[in-house]
Amino acid sequence: MLVIFDCDGVLVDSEALACRIDAEFLTALGFPYTVQDIITQFVGVSLKDMTARIEAAHNRALPADFGERINKTLFARFEEELQPIPSVRDAILALPYARCVASSSTHDRIALSLRVTGLADLFANVFSATEVRHGKPAPDLFLHAASRMGASAAECLVIEDSPSGVRAACAAGMKVIGFVGGGHCAPGHADKLRDAGAPVIIERMTELPEMVRRYAA
């Protein structure tokens, strides 16, 4: 079995922080979004796809350096504030299966997130949506990760916190566990993941090893 981990909201508790920064930047630029708007519409979506959707919705372009500016602020905040999801390191070490990361974030952001939270040594293989044409909810990223890891879709189990990520895993023909232990997960988030196709939901990473073993049995 290959266990594929999303990063933001699954390994690191980054989504609430990132969504606040996105909302602040966009509103200041004349694109009014609340934190909840960002959580609802863009969690699990790559920056490239988020930018394209916003520009299409407002029928005008964001500044050419939008991504660079927002990442500069985000990375500085991550260095100071980012924390791992509680108990995630022990949960990963308890899994006797191949593993990798497949995230909508850029490689730079993933590397920083894993380094700051002390998880970098756990993942020799990291894949970013920048490597594929279509990001989540398309299946491209997960299929790419499986191919690079030498696994079939049927052998893969995805751990995801976002509806778009769950839909991507389902579209790829992979098993999926929904995780609702991140700081951005409001009441009702589990229902959103179930509606997207996640048959199993966990609230704490201490539950993960047993759930993975059930899938592997």
C-alpha cells in the first residue's frame, strides 16, 4: 500500500493562517473575500487555480506579482507560527507502508512547511500540483504521485482535509480518509468531506494507524 498525504491541513496546521493572509491581500487589492470565503472556495486548490478563478469571477486580473507577494508574507508567518498537526509524526511512524506527499502547494512552500514543523525527514518523496497540468479536484496530481512511486491507483490510500482533495482521490480511483482535525475545520466540515466521497472521517491523527490498517487488511 502507498499512503499519500496532503500537506496543508493534514500534516501541518496551515490552512487557517494561509486563508487569513489570502483574504487580507485580496481585499486590500479590491477583491473582497472573507476568511470563510477562502476556506469554502479555495482550500485544497493551487495558487495558480485560485488566481485563475478569482480573475474569472471578477473579470479582471490580479497584479502580476500577486503570487510572489503573498508567498513572501506567508513564508515569513510560517517560519514564526506554523505548527504540525498534533500527533501526526507518531501516527506516520506507526505506519509500515510506503508514503509520500502530494500537495496543491509549491515545492518551496511544502519544503518550508515540513522543515519548520520537523517533519521533513519523514518524506523522501514530495509531489506538487506544479508538476501536473490540472490541480485538485482533477486526479492528475495523485495519479502522478502513484506513477512516480510505482503504485497502482488501487494500491493507494489518500489522507485529505479538503473536498477538492477528496474528489481528486475519488476521481483517481483511490481510497481516501477524510481528516477534520485542522484549525480551519468548522462544524459541518466532516459532512462536506463525506459529500465529496470520503467514506471514513477521522478527527485526530491518533486514529490514523488503525484506520489505515483496516484499509490494508
